[in-house]
Amino acid sequence: MKTGLLDRNHAAAPIVQLTDEGHGEATTAERSQLARARAFAEPLLDGQPLDTGEDALVHADGVAAILEGIGAAPSMRAAAYLVYAGDFLNKPEEVVSKAFGPSYAGLVMHTRKLVQIQRAAREAQVHEEKRAEQTERVRKMLLAFSRDLRVVLLRLASRLQTLRHFAATKTVCPVALARESMQVFAPLANRLGIWQIKWELEDLSFRFLEPDQYKTVARLLDEKRVEREQGIEDFRCKLVDVLARHQLHAEVQGRPKHLYSIWKKMRGKGLDFDRVFDVRAMRVIVPDIPDCYAVLSHVHELWTPVPGEYDDYIARPKPNGYQSLHTVVYDDQQRAVEVQIRTQAMHDHAEHGVAAHWAYKEAGTKGYAGVSASGDFDAQIAEARKTVLRQLLAWERDFVGGGDAPSAETVFDDRIYVFTPQASVIELPVDATPIDFAYAVHTDLGHRCRGAKVDGVMVPLNTALQSGQTVEVISVKEGGPSMDWLNPELNYLQSHRSRAKVRAWFNALAQQHTIARGREAVEKLLQREGRTAIKLDDLASQLGFRQADALFEVIGKDEYSLRNIETLLRPPEALPDPDELIASRRSRPDGEAPKGGVLVVGLESLLTNLARCCRPAPPDPIGGYVTRGRGVAIHRADCTNFREMGQRVPERVIAVEWGIPRNDKGVVYPVDVQVEAADRQGLLRDISEVFTKERMNVTNVNTQSARDQRGSTARMSFTVEVADSARLNHVLGLVSKIDGVRSARRR
């Protein structure tokens, strides 16, 4: 049984290297490749300063050591030297490709480009209000190159090495770099499950961003270190003895203390230092899962568990795959101690994340599950790629607010990330073109786009872009898109958003022409009416439109008649108030000739209308009823409606008489006629012939047929025009004689 105690009072503790026993020995060829890569880079890097002040060769050695610590194979560590050597070669991709192969050349190209753009982005964002934008930019840069796991791991290791440099040399770390490490790189390491790098990135960033709080936590750890270590050692020895008596093979060790984690819990939960459970912690590593639960049982038998502090991450792993049993118990002195219980495989994953999985695949014939290495670097990481992409996608959702999302394969196959000359990251659909890029930057830039440079080279506007490229748009001062861009066969646009912007531009242009046409028509009408002084917005408001352009648009589309405007400009004469009409009733002078078809006794030129309910016609006895707003309604004296209204409001009944002589053939009146007959073929024709023969114009016909006890019955309604209702009675008598007609009467 292995035992040991690990405590850490500062953040920059070295990462524990994986042993050959756990992950297999490197082959002679791999070691030779690593040595050759360092020998190739040494004369180029030695003595050369990086922008952070580090010696380039020392930095590369540090990155290689960190990669070794998380289980990376020698081939991966060799890449660290080649990437930095590329900064000092005239044609780095070409030279590295010839010396080490195209796989390394691609890695050098992508990593160097990411470093350059990331550095430019950090320098470009100097204002306080740009922090969130800078963080989002760096996150998208890492996503842009996430197809190659090596790039992501190299950047994590490089950032950790840089922070270690500032800590070791006690020089001031740029705030922007420390904040970027805390907000982007540490969460990324957490998502990939590389907790050793995650914790150290957090602790070092904490040290540079909030030095006073860092020193406070470090001092609290130092003040009670001897007492704490003695208590932990007593706890460990007691647990070791109990597990040995029960024949449980376990490695029991103290868990490293992470200052940032302790401070975050103190601040977030308002706890005193002694109440933070991370201060006293143990880790138990056993061969298999049943042993995990057996150890948990013995721990809870020996010490009292703290309520609410038990978590089973074996049954319910964390999103990044982390598995372990967590519990907190009170020791013999009633001090809280956290205990983590896991298998060796769980421990390797917790410490090294996806890198541990990668190491298994590279372990050769001695590796786990009999998986042997293929020798091809790209093939060696293919198995880990899907896991990495899923975690990167989850890491991305952490920033954008969560929610459901498609699979990693779908997302990363459908998007690319390109850069502006100012190092801004632009996300586009796969196969997007420079025009799509221009519209993504700004709609107006898309409209004015006339050319583009990709990585400094002029390209056609329908060129498909690829992740990592830098795009510069060449535009004119004024102008709009081309209709050719909407032709799908020409492949100018791949983004739905871009196509929508182009369509919107042409729709707006057509709308402007329509509005101009409508405005011209309205202005001509106002000139004819002599009303040019009227305000167009006021005119539109009176017609129910919010603004003049809305009125012009519907007129330009011929959806609104100008006659409506004419009616508004020529309002009808106001009708007299009915109460005033009743009050002013007086007798008409004898001998005065009537001026209209119906004369209202005692008044002239008064609006009258024939009631539809009874349709009066001369020489029917009639009466008048004063309405509100429609003058005097003329009813037949025997009209039921007229009698009812007269009973309710007798003061509105007014005397009227026909004012046109009976022999005036120029005036006709509509009269409704109802006919009921046995339905048969030709019935409507026979009735119509009677009206035609008697020279009565039929303006409306409505027929209905239904079956009853007498058979099929037709009910017909006719509206005919007559000059004299007396003559209508003669015509109805003729209709009644038609075969099958049962009744013919005026309604």
C-alpha cells in the first residue's frame, strides 16, 4: 500500500509526471524524434526573447515538460519546439514540412497564427469597457483552431509556462494576460478535464490579479500548517490501518490545496478559513469501483459525516467526465476533513483529462485494453477528437448562456472562424465567402463590398473561406449589392443572413420607387384641388396612416384610391340637427311648388331617403321620420316599422307628400316583390317575360327552393323599378296567372 502526503502553499507547484508504469514507455523512435526536434530548435531559440520577456528555448523546454506531465507522447512534446522555432524561420511551414512532415507543418502554421492574432487582439483591447469583448474574442480564436487538439493543448501549456515565468522571476504580469488566463484558459482546461493545469492557472492568475487576497490566504495556510499537517497525518494513518485490516488495497494521500478555490469559497459562502473544507482533505485511490463504496462505508463508520456534503460523481459524473466520491466528515478533534475516493483510472482522468485518454491510446502494446499506437500522429489523436469537440462545445455554451445545442460534430462541421485585419473573430457558416464576411462585420460594408484579400492575396468574391484566414474587404464609398449575388449557381452567398440583407436592400429600393410614385400622384391631386398648403403628414393622419410615406406606398401600389383623398378634401354639407328640424316645423305657403321627389311639409331642400323596409312609391300614402344624421326617412303609411317608431318617439314623425307629378316618367322607384310558386323548370323565365313585356326593369333577383308538404316550393324576391305603384298591382295580377304561381305580392 502506497502512502504519502502532498501539501502546497503556493500555486506554481510542478505537475506530477505520469510514470511509465501507468502509460507505457516511449519508443526509441519517439525519443529520437523529440531529441531531433530540440536540436533543430535550439540554435534558433537560444537567447531569443519572447514578447513576455521569456527566453524562447527556456519557454519551449517548459512547455514540453508540462505536456509530459499530462501524459503527452514525445511526438507532441517535439511539436512544442517546432512551433517556437517557426518564429525564426523565413518559410517555417515549408522547412518544417521537409524536415518533420506535413502534420507538424500544419501544427506550426495554425499555432503560430493563433498566437499572433491572439497577441494582436490583446494589444488592441486596452479600454476597461472592452474586457468582455476581448474575452469572447480569445474564446472564439481557440474554437477556430479546435479541430486540432494539439493546438489547444499547446496553448494551455504555453500560457501556464508564461505565468510560471512571471511568478518565478517576480516580475509584473500584464493584467490583460492574467485576466485572459482566468476567464478563458482555466475554464477551457476544466472543460477538457485537465485539472492540474486548471488549478495552477487559477492560482497564478489569482496571485497576479488580486495579490492582497492571495497573500492573505497563503498566510492563513502557513500559520496553521504544522497543526493541520499533524491532524491530517493522524487521520490518514487511522484510515490506512482500518483499510488494511479489511484487506482493501488503497493509496491514501493528502490532497493539494488550491488557494483560489479556498478564497472563492470563503468569499462566495461567507465562510471563515476554518470552515472551508478544502483546507483539510484526503484522497483515496483504489483498484475498482466496488472498493470505492467500501472505503466510503468505513470512512463513515470511523467519523461522523457532515450533513449535505456527500456527492456521488461516480453514478452521476460531471459534464467533463470527472468521477469520484466526495464526502466531508468530522475528525476526532471535530474538524472537518474532505475525503475523495476514486479508482486509478478516475484519478488519471481527473488530473489529466482528455490528455490521459490520449496517453492510453499512445501506450503501445503495453497500453490499456491492448490498444497499440499507429505511429501516425494524426491517427493517434483521432479517437480523442470527438471527446474534445464535445467538451469545447459545452465550454462554449458556458459563455453564451447554456441551452440545448446540436452535437459537436454537427456544430464544428457547419461553422468556420475567420479574422479581420484588426484580429476580430468572425463566425460564419462553412464555405462562407468574402461577401458573407463583409455582411457579418457590418451590413453597410456588405452592400459596398467590391473585392477582398484573404491572407493578403486578392481572391474572387465567391471564394470559400477557411478557418483561421484573415480577410480584408475592399469597398467603395457608395453603392449597393449586385443581383448576381442572389443567384445560387454563382455561389456568392452562403449565409442566410447575408441573403436576407441583400434581399432587404432591393426590397427597400423598390419601396422607395413606390413611395416616390405615390407622392407624385398625391401632389398632383392637391395641385388640382388648390390645396398645396396642406401638410402631407396631417393629410395621412386624417386618412388613418401613421405617416405620409405609408400613404404614398399604398397609393403607389394602386391599393388605395385617390378618390378617398378627394372625398376628404370636399366634405358634404352638414345636415340640420333633427331636434332643430322638429322645433322649426311650420306650414308651407299655399301654391309653393315642391323642389324634390318628396316634400317635407313646411321645409325646403331637406335631405330625404326612401326607407328600404317598405320601399314607398307614388301614389302610396307616406309619412316621414326624422333620423339622426340621415335626414328624413320616408316610409309607407302602413309600414310596421314606421308605426312602431312613431309610437316610441311621436315628436320625430313629420308630414310629407309626394312632390313630383304622377305623369313625370323620368323618376322611378325601387319596389320589392315576392312570388311563391310550385318549383318547375322555366318558372323564372316566365315571370321575367311578364316584367319585360310590361316594361318594368328588374334590378335584383333572389330565388330559393325548398321542399314542404306541397312539394318543391320556389320563393322568389324581385326588385323592380316603377314610376307608379298603382300600375304595379296590374303587373302582379299578370304574374299570379302564370302556371304554378301561388301568390305574387308587394313586400
